[in-house]
Amino acid sequence: MKTRPISDAQLDLLSERLATAGVGRRDFLRVAAGLAVMGAAGFNARPVAAAPKLKPGEKLARDQTLRYGGGGWWTDDPTSHDFNKDLYCNGVPALFAGLMKFNADHQAVLYVAEKVASNKDGSVWTFSIRKDSKWSDGGPCTAKDFEYSWKRQLDPASSAPYAAFLYDIKNGEAFNKKQLTDAGQVGVRAKDDWTLEVTLEGPRGYFPVLAAYLAALPGHRASIEKHGDKWTEAANIVCNGPFVLESWQHGKVMALRRNPHFFGAKDILLDKAVIPIIPVASGALPYENNELDLVSLQTGDLRRLQSNPKTVEEVFRYPFPGTWYLIPQVTKPPFDNVKVRRAVGHAIDRANVVKVAQGFALPAHSMIPPGFPGAIDDPKIRAIQKFDPKAAMAMLKGTPYEGGKNWPKIALTMRDEALGSKPLAEAVQSVLLEHLNMKTDLEVLEARVFRERLWKQDHQLVWIRWFMDYPDPHNEYFDTFYGKKTTGKRQAWVNDAFDKELEAGRDTRDTKKRMAHYAKAEEILQSDGGYVPVAWTVRYAAAKPNVRGIERNRQGEYVVEANIYVDMLPHLYMVEKA
């Protein structure tokens, strides 16, 4: 890739701007192929396609069609592809393009926006829209489309389940909760066709990260107003992403076609993607029968494909940021005693617990998995809840439970779900009994009942997971543990010092300072026994040898479509089968 020389002054300013999105100067230099020259008001990006990497004797396939699905991908039919209204629609992300997107290192980089800048304190952000941004009907995709879409999500009439995602926008929460009815007072406005100005409730250094998430994708107003909830059917949909929805046989198969109006269309080699809706019970059998080129794997599939010499080289692990943890409810005995909570932390033999996940989990020592912004590898923090049976028992001295005696009846409560949750919970039960003589009864509740009781802090000891929504510590700590939340609180635990660290991390644009605040918050959280981290989730996939272009992150891991990174399809291409 050729770039113009960048002056030291421009690099310094660029580092400052990128820092607001969690990208340090050194990291920027590593991913510079995806970014371009710095301007005084922000940072710019030009899409540059990576040349196909062909081995000697290889050539591109004439038929650039990818067949993928199964496992964690589309085991159920989407309810729609309307992420703007319903984040949980299970639609196809490649149909749309946001202002920003996440790259393979889970960093927010420019996409439909060609420049982003903020005022001094980060309370007002301005996105400059690419002038070659178009909808799939050929019409321009402008700042007005994003203003409409974000206000639509906040509109109480939409009943959008993820509307709180945009509460950082000035008056967004008040509008969503009907405390004001004038959408004109919501802090997002198109200054002109190509300039979107977003005024926030206060300094928010992470806001460009939010703009890269699925919940910030646009919707096509004319189609929505004409077709209502049916606007994302194949015959009606108008989208702005790298692919369009060519057909959709509900419950059976979806077919995508490269969008000729997409600004980066010339850099995309894949012509078509076929996505069959494959029930969970089918596992990877369609892949093994050569009906799929790329598949996400389940536990049984992984063992089978890894033991088969024909497929073992096709299997790879990919990051899927999630954390399994325990919530000791501080209002319920015996967990109203901090020594008991600390004892539980020391009693968890994480290395043994994760064995039951059969490769789909790793021992966790903090909330954020390795490789993501805010990940902590601090020996001091690791030591707080380090597995140590002697320290666990020692913690109980001076309590009514000294020596692991006199425990009350304890229920370990979880929601009824797959994902290997129950075997992990049972492994946790086992180590608590072994190292603290703490007997627990496993209570598995239907998801709705579990949530209702969770919000009331009615559970005694909770087994729960958090899948990262967007790659910023604000999501991992603020959205889960912030004590001043009025709704959606998972735990009764509150700590003012913890909350102050989160507020400080939210309100500064200095990345180094932000991460220091969140590290301190993690230390407080563990020291006070607010939670007990147990396992980080990972996933596995398999790809046929003729599938190329799967990106790697800086840890060298392959990265495929998951709950944050959804930029996979534009990079893929097919080579002729050997």
C-alpha cells in the first residue's frame, strides 16, 4: 500500500485521536494499512484491498461462492435484519455498514465515516460521511440516515430492546423514557448531508467504539415507512453494506450477493454467500458432507474433526469474548461476609473447572479476555483470587463458617441454556465442596424467570456469563457492575470507590489513564468479592482448504464472524480446489 509521508506533528495528533477509540500509537502503526493520512480535524481512512495470497500453482476460483453456517451461525431463522430496531434479530451484519467498524484486532476504525473528530473534552463528536456512501438502490447514504436511525432506535414507539445503548446521547434516555417528546432535543443531528454531529451527556472517550457496534447500524427510512416490519424481506430490503440479500427462504436458506453500490465493492472478490439455516442438532455434518465451506463448531464436532486426519488441519480456534463468573449476593448469608466471598475466590480451581468445557473455555482471572482493550495481566490482581485452598480456608477464620462448617442452605442459580453452562456450574459446585466443604444445590431456571429474579437480586449465588457487546472496558464494567444503575442490575453489591473509577474512565479521553482506572476498578471488584471470574469463552471453526482471506489478529489467531467482529465476508475469497 502506498501512503503519503506523515509528519511527526500529524502522527502525534493522530495518536491522540485514535486513543479515543482505544488504539495506541504503536498499535496504529501496525494497522496502518487500514487507515490513511491524518488531518488536523480527525483521522481519515481509504479502503485498500489486500491482494489475494495464492500459493505456487494456485489460482482464484471462477465461482466465488462461499457456503457457511452451522454451529454458532444461524441455527434459527432471523426475525429480521433490522439491527437498528432490534439488536437481537439474528440478521446478517454484512448487509449494512456503520460509521465505524471493528477490525480483526477488535479496534474501531473508520468505515462509512471518512473522518471523526471531537471537541476538547470528548462530549461532542463529529463524523464526516464518505460522499461515495450509497444505499443498494443507488441513492446516497447520508448523515440524515444515521440521525433518523439512531432516533428511531430511541423512539419509545419502536420498543427497541437495546435502546439504552444510545443513552450517552444527550436527552437520549429522556426521549426513550417519554420524559420529553421532542426528538429535536435528542443530541444527534445532520449538520448537512455529509456531517453528523453527536452531542453527549458528558465526556465519552469511547463513543467511536459505540459507533462501530451493530446497534449503531442504519435503517433505510423509505423502505421502513413503506413496508413496516417487512422492510428487510428480500423483495423489499434496501441496505448499505458490502452485500445485499438476494433471496431468503425462511427457515431454510439465505443468499447474499455482492452489493455493486457499496463504496468498497471493487475490493471484494467474493460474489455470493449462501447461508443455510442449520439446526443445532445437525452440528458439523453438513460441513463433513461438503455442503458447507466454513462452519462454527460445537463440542462434539470439535473432537470428531480434530481426530480425523482429513479435517484436523482445517480446525482453528477463534476469539469469542465472554466471561463466566459467580455473583455472591452480598445481601444473602453467607455471602454478606466479605471473608466468605474472598474464600470462594481462592477456592475456585479454574484450571480444573474449564476441563469440562472440552476446549471451549480458558481459566479467567479478570473480566476482560486477553487481546481486548483493557485486558489485565497484573500479578497483583491475579493474586487477589488466586486458587489457593489453604488461603480459602484461612479466610473463614473468625466467621461462623470457620473450618468449612455451619454453612446455611446455598442455591447456585443459573439460567437454562446451552453453551456448556451446566457442566461448568457443576464443576464449580465440585471445587467449592472440595475446598470449602460448601455444599450447593444447582437451581436451573427458565431464562425469563431467571432474569426477573436476577433484576430483583433475589438469587443467593449466581452462575452467569457476559458476552462482550463492544470492545471497551466501559461495556465490561459499567454495563455490568456500576452501582448507580437504576435498571438491569445483576447484583446487590455496590462500592463507591469502584463507581468513581468507572466514572473517571468514562470521562477522560486519555487511553492510558482510562485503562489505569479500569484496572483499579477490577482490583476493587475482586478485593471486595463483588464477583469471582472463572472462565473465558472461546470458539472453534473449520474451513475448507480453498477458503482464503480469513484475517488474523495480532496474537496470530484467526478471526471469524462473532458477536463483535462482523467484517469477515468482504475479505474472503475462494481458490480452485486442489
